[in-house]
Amino acid sequence: MQKNSTIYPNLKQIEQLVWRQLQETFSGVMKTLLEDMDQQIAEERNKKRYRLLDKRTTTLDSLFGEITIERNYYRDREKNEYVYLLDRYLEFEGAGAFSPLIEEAALELAITGPSYRKAAESLETLLGYRVISHEAIRQHLLQVASIPKERQPIHRSVLFVEVDGIYVKRQGKGKRGKEEKIAAVHQGWEINGKRVSLKDKRHFIHRGKQPFWEAFEDFLIENFEYDPTVHKLVINGDGASWITACREHFKDRAFFSIDRFHVARDIRSLFRKHPRYRQMQKALASYDSQKLLTELNNAVGTLETREQEERLDQLLRQLEKYPEALRDYREWLKEQGVETSGMRPMGSAEGTMRVFAKRLKNGRSWVEKGVSAMITGLVAFLDNLALRTLFGRVERWTETKEEKNPPRHYVEKVKSTIGEATRDNILYLKGKANIPVYKALKELAGF
């Protein structure tokens, strides 16, 4: 056997080689396409209106690296202004130094990830160069606005509402934090194997001075085919006064259910080692409000500390205000003539809050505009809403994208341009045919 003296590249080296070559190819293809498009615009423009002055160079950062092009610069005689018609046709006029896809990827990473800085670092790791700073990502997010969907039909005569608040710190000396009041609305449960998901879930964030439930009902009217005279609401939340105010606002149009997670947590923290703890658990699980209140009242004076007794007193006073809130909401719906098959216990409010808390809390503090923009982004992500941004739209996470197919002749032009750009452009394929890299890259041609 002859001694093998060939130096073999490892997989990482081959991958880096191909990636760098693809980046160069992409930049070349984009440069050709954009400059050809600019030339065609120049030939077809209204020459009486747009006077061609000269060509000017610009550099654009993209997902595959820098793209440097020369584009025509015009004077608009009608409006007495200077324009790049290519930018106008691309819907990219005055947009900045990086592409819409960079903006889209950066915003999604910032919204779903832990921080703006981590989003910038993730893009740098993926692309191999620093394409956007964390501050640029923040500035772009500050400009976003959600694009409303069409009003959603309501499939049954009831909507389910989970309500809770999340305390978010504010930046600045002497600035007090603020509770962000959030409601999640859905139309029931969908079971897929062992997984249960909520149907048509939407999120409402309270803004402005309008009372919470008035603003929430306006949200329902704007986003659902909601008729206050027809549809019932089942509202689940803790005993905060702004939440229980729903009983006065909706009266017999809604059922308020005290959040069982919070009640179970309070009972567990007070009675975990108490001899009547199991009986309290059973009463809560069976929706027996009378038995639960009896058990809690009988436990008065049996706790170990004064602080525990005070907490029990607070819990009793809260539950005795609205004992009907411990009932099973399905019984109330049956009394209203509503079919309840497929309906499950309420209690996803805490899970909703965890999604927001993961991004908004964990030691962070915010300026008002910053937290508002981040919440807008989170709601867009959770509700599959498109975002209007500086560069256009972000809709990577939307369920159905309203994409317009480009003209067929332009698709063919892109294909032919790519073919020309990639022909004979990998140096290893021009070298010796018997070296490992040549053979490896040649085999890729079959994929």
C-alpha cells in the first residue's frame, strides 16, 4: 500500500469554503440583478419628469454579506427633489444600510430571544460577520406597529378569557414600576394526541386611561365578530380589584371564575401540613364552594403563626365576596343554554404570564417606549400578526403569508443569472481532479 501524502481538509474547512463562496456568489448575483433592474428603469422612466444626473455607489448589508452597487440618481422636475428610482421601485427608499431580511431576522431574534445584544451576536455567529448592532435592532423595534387581522368569526356562543397582570420595572431615578394588564382570549380547546392547544388565541394589552373592561370589550368588537347581546364570556383571573370589576361591567353576560391556580397555591402555602389539607383540596377540585369555605372557616385559629392567620383571613374575605366564582363555569353555561362538550377547566393565565415575564422581567428595567414596543412585538409573535417596520413588513411567523409571486420572466432571469454566476467559480474545481476536495465538491453536483 502506497503512503498517502495528501493533505485532507476537515468538514469545517470545506463548509467554510463553500459558505464563503456562496456569499460571494450571492453578492454577485444581487449586484447584477439590481443594476440590470436600475438600467431598465432608466430606459422606461418618464424622461421629461426625471432627469438623470449620475450614478452613485451604495453598500447594503444582507444575509449573505455586503452588496455594493451603482445606481442612477435623478432630479424629479415636478416635485423638485432628488431620488433613486431603483430604491422607490424596491420599496426601500431611505430605508438604511441593511436588507429587509436582516431586519426581519434581527427583530424576530430580539423578540423571541433573551436580549437585543444576543440577537446581534446570534446573527454574527450565523453569518460570519457583524451585520447589525444591538442598538440598531432596538431602534428598529421602537418603530414597529402591528397590522390588524380581519375580524375573526366566533364559532360558538362563548369566548374564554384569561386575565392577569405582570409587574415590569421602569428605568430612571425615582421611576416606579408598572403592572402591565393582559388578557388572553380564545375560543376553546383543540386536542392533538396528548397535546392541548387553545383555539384562535389573541392577546389584549391595556393601554390608555379607559377602564380595562371597557377597552377590552372594544378590542373584542374590533377583532372578533362579537355581539354583546349574543355572546357570553367566561373570565378567569385572580382577585385583583381591576379583574373582579368584570362582574359589574358585564353583569349576567359573563361568568367570573376565580383562578384555581392561585387559590390552590394559597391553600398549599398555608395548610400543606394541616390535617384538613386533603379535604380542602378535594373541595376545591370538586368545585364545592360551600364545603371549601366551611373547611377554611373551621381552620381559623389552628395555624402556627399570626402572619398565617392574617393571610387566611385575607383569603376568606376574598372568597366570601364571590363564592359563586368557585363554581364550575360549565354549570353556569348550561343554565344559559350553552352546549359545554369539549370544554376544559380554565387556568392558562399563569402560562401566558410566563411568556411575557421571560422577556420583560429577569432583572430588566425598561423605558416606557421600549417596553411598549417589545410587548407589541411579543403580541405579534404570539398572535401571528404581521408587523409594519421601517423596511416594510415582518411576517415570518404568520400562518398564511400574502405573498405576491414575482413575474415569471423575472424568475427565469434570476435562475439564468445564478447559473452564469456559479459557473466555474470554485477554484478547487479548476485544479487537479485527483485531490479529495475536488472529488468531494464534484459529488455535490448530483444533489
